[in-house]
Amino acid sequence: MNSQSPEAGNPLLVPAESFIDYGAVQPAHVEPAIRALIAGCRSAIDAAAADGADATWDNFINPMEDASERLHRAWSVVGHLNSVVNTPELREAYNRCLPLMSEFSTWVGLNRALYARYRSLADSPGFSSLSPTRQRIVQLALRDFRLAGVELEGQAREDWARNAEQQASLSQKFSENVLDATDHWSLLIDDPARLAGLPANVVSAAQAAAQANEQQGYRLSLHMPCYLPVLQHAQDRALRETLYRAYATRASELGDATYDNSTIIESLLSLRAEEAHLLGYQHFASLRLETRMADSAPQVLEFLRELAVRARPAAEQDLQVLRRFAHDELGLDTLEAWDIAYASERLREHLHSYSDEELRPYFTESQVLKGLFKVIQALFGVRLQACTASTWHPDARIFQVLDAAGHEIGRLGMDLYARQGKQGGAWVGSERSRRLLPSGELHTPLVWLTCNFPAPIGGHEAQFSHDDVITLFHESGHAMHALMSRVDEPAAAAFSAVEWDAIELPSQFMENFCWEWNVLQSLTRHAQTGEPLPRALYDKMHAARNFQSGLQTLRQIEFALFDMQIHLQSQGLTIAAVMETLAQVRQEVALIIPPGWHRFPHAFSHLFAGGYGAGYYSYKWAEVLSADAFAAFEEHARPEPDGGRNVLDAETARRYLDEIIAVGGSRPAAESFRAFRGRDPEIDALLRHGGLVPDGSVPAAP
């Protein structure tokens, strides 16, 4: 854009080498920027597709990458802002552009001239002289064209385009309904006695929330920093039931019907089945598995069911112990769904003589970040340093990622606290990926790490639970996967080309460090005393590491099997059939069955708004990879004078960085794992880490 352009001054239209000024982005900037950038991309693609010269990387791929880099970055930024600082105006601007982006994406996928140029490049004599990474990019592009319907004819092409636009719109609406249903529910408590058992910081936050809404008393919400402590600690059983029921019926016909996702689920399943049929697949699951490590749906089902069989004995023991304790010690003759978290916390305290709230003061935010950055430096050889770059909210911060020579190789944005207008959960996204231009100019990555932890109260520093710290380490694994890339082409970056069922390897890998004694010493400083975590308390934590791991494993398998089953259908399902499928899965693998009115699918954003449809199994699949990868560090751990161990072995870390993290998606994930481990992954470490092998041995496969 030149200085006379109507879009001049639009922060979404800055040059690709510049970072975007988030604080300057207004809803009014969104549509003009997206329209202008789409137009530029269309022109570049038309020119590249029509070029009569033999296709090469320089005359074909690079010009399109130049144009698309700014569009994809601007749209990523708009999507990020819509998730973390959602306002009616921003949502409206985003939703006006969503059909434009969907139409553009469909136009690219169905562009036969563009597809033909890719094919000509793949068939050209010069293809063999391209780097393996560039060859893989072309091969993946050809696959994605086929999966985007480029070979369809006539009505099928039109049906495909309509289908893609409808799926994008419905997924966004699903997400909005979950956000709104969560944000718009609250419960005002005027009797502080009803809050007995709740941690002081939760009570203070509830009182502050009431005051912020010009109310007297205590305002409870369904946001996780409030909801989970109520379920875990509130002695008032009726209060636990009230919040549990509200959370379990969010975005359904049993909650506020304004946000009911029932028909959206039905429509999405129908559209996904249609998408699969248009491409010649029997069902959506087989279509999705074309881009995964797993070979087939039967293989995934066998993996999940085998893991369920191995986890079930431990889960049965977990539940038996919990029920007996709830009856004998808590006087709960019947263990209701809203009692489980409460009884489990009391049982953990009883068995291991500590509570999560006892740990919380040790995990002060500044010390947790200091310890996290220390682990990152040991693993990847980089320092993280705060900078003054513009952010989207006062809570958010930007850190420079500096190599050993002090050069910036990327930036990490962190937004850690829950608030109104912010999507729940934790995730990582990016403004841009690493790209080396033909001129030698390097565009470094910027990655966003988003969580929903309790915010600071009363001027005091935020304190995290150990689970919060595990979440932070998990997301930092995703972030470093993108930030430490040495791949110069964005199309082979981690988030672009790593198979979906391997993308969780780096994140789950990082969680392991949250259990290491020497790492916890660097993560903890008590808010009042400044002392690190005592060894006696650590020993109790470690002893409780696999508390109810059997039940937790079955719960994840339940979600994954449900996901696969609803996507193994040759046509869509009614919402009644969806709920019946869930009931059947629970009968097969679950030991704890929620009430019949529970509407879990209606807020399952991973499946219906987050890209995990027919892919939720990826968490357990990648957990095998991550546990085995961490086992390599355990095998090379050095003993410490205090009897502990140091798993941060420099040579193992170097190989992990070189063979898994830095290569991104430049080669298949299975090859990267074998390059690091010297063999295919094995399930042994997962079973051992999960406490599913009582004597340390691995049970025989069923």
C-alpha cells in the first residue's frame, strides 16, 4: 500500500518485516485490511498460475509466499484478538471477514491452474535439486489440493465451496456460544458461610467480582479459576451442585437456550460427512487420517481400547478407594458427580497430607516464569527477556527470545489470566513463522501463549496451582516448537506441517519437568517467606503424582473414542444420536457416568471449534511419543548430591532440539522421532509415568 491508499495507517497492513502494533488495532481496521490483502493474494496467485515459464521455486512459490505472508499474519492477529479481547464490535468485524477468508481459502483449494503449476514443478527436472524440505512442501501442497476438492467437477465443486463456508461459520458460532454461555452466567452469594472451605484467594476474587458489578456479596462464575475451586473445596454440597449443573449444561437446551449448540453440532457432523463423501471417503475420520501419523481408524480404535484395558485395573482401584473414603470419612452414601472433585481433594489430603492450596503460595508468578525460562535456556540455549512491545491487553507481555550471542530469534507473547471476553482454556498461536527471504532477510517468529489462570488480587503477585504450572509448561512446549525452528519456509513450520497427532509431543514432553526436584527448586519461592519448596512437601507431591491416574486416563480415552465414533458415521447424527453414542462409549470404557442431563458435547470446543474433530486421540497418541522422548533424558540423568537427579543433560537436549524441535514439519514426525531415539516409539514409558504398571514392568498386550 502506498501512502495515499485509503488503508494507510492501518496497523494490520504494515510490511511483513514489521511486527504488528496490537494496541493500535481497532475493529474498523479489520475488514479493509482483510479485503485489501485478499485482493493482493488473488492477483499474485493468478499471476503465478498463469505464468507460461517452467515452474521453479523462485518464480512460482516465492511470489505467492510474499503475498500470502501478510494475509495469513493479519488474519491470525484478528483471530487472536477475537479470542482474548472479544467485544461486540470486534466479533462483528471478525464475522464479516470469516466468509471472505473461507471463500478465498476455497478458491485457492479449487484452483486448477494453481494445482497444475504445482504438479509441473513436482514433475520438472529441477524438482530433484530442491532441498528435501522444499520437496516435502510441494508434495504436501499436492495432497492438500486433492483434499481441498481440486479434482471435483460441476455440482460437487459448488457443494464443496458451500460446505467449507458453512463449516467455518458454524464452528465460529459454536465457539461464541460457549464463550457467551460462560460469561453470562453468575451466582451472587450473600452469605459468606456458604463459601466455607474455599481458598481465601477465591473468596477475595469473588468479592472483587461482585464489587466490580456494583453488587454486595460474592459473585461466582463458570470461569475455571472460580469454578474448579468451588467443585474441589466448597463444603456446601448444594453450591457445588449448582455450579456443576450450570457448567455441564452450558451452550445446551438445558442452559440459556440463546446459546444452544445442539443444531450446530448436528449441522457440523452432517457437513463433515458430506465433505468426506465428496472426496470419496466413507466417513470424516478416514479423511482426517490422511494427514496424521496413524494409518487408519481401526488402528486408532485398537490403540485406544488397548490403553483402556491397561488403565482399567488402576481406575477400578481408584474409584473403589474414593467411594469407600467418601462414605466412611465424608458421610456421602452416594457419590454424586458434583462430589467427585471435592471427595478426591479430601482423599488426596488424607493420603498424602498436603493440599493444592498448601502448594499455591510457593508458585508465585515471577518465580515460576524465572524457573521456566531457566529450563528453556538449559534445553534450547536461549534467553527470554521482557521488552516494551505493544500488546492487546495490560495483562499481556512480550518477551524477546535471544540466542547465545544476544541476537533476537523470535518473540513470545504471554497472556496468562482469565477475564471476561476471553476464551477459556489454554493454547498457543502465532503472528508469523520464521521465513528466510531470497534477499537474505530473515523474518523471525512471534508466538502467543494464552492461559486462564487466576489474576493477581489486591496488589499481590499472582499465585498458581501446580496444575497451572503444568499447563504453562505444556503450552511453552508448543511455543518453543515454533520459536526454535530452523526451517526457513513457513509451509514446513511446526504448526503448518507437523502431523496433528504428533504436534502434542513437545508440549507433553515439557510437563515432565514440573515433577523434577531440581527444577521445582527454581520454580518456587513462598510468597511470604521466600523459601523454595521444602523437600518433605515435594516428596508428598511426588508420591501423589499418579493419584487417580487410572481414572484420568479412562476419561481421556472416553473423549477420544466418542470423537472417533461420531466421525466414523457415513452421515450426520441427530443430537439425540450424539448423546446416545456418548452413552455407549461410557458404557464401554468409563467407570464414572455423569447424570443424564449432562451436555458435555455442547461445549466440547476441541471437536467443534478447535480443529480436533476425529483427532482428539492425538493427545494419547502423542503422549506415547513424549513419554518415550523424556525417557531419553532419564536414561542420561546425572545424580545430584542430595540424592536427586538432573535430567537436563546437555547432549540429549542438543539432539532433542536438532532432531525434533528445530526441524518442525520439514520431514515426517516418525522420521524425526527415530532420528532422536534411534527406534520407533514404545509405550513402556507412558505406562510407567502414569503409574499403570504397579511393579514397574510393562503388562502384556491384551
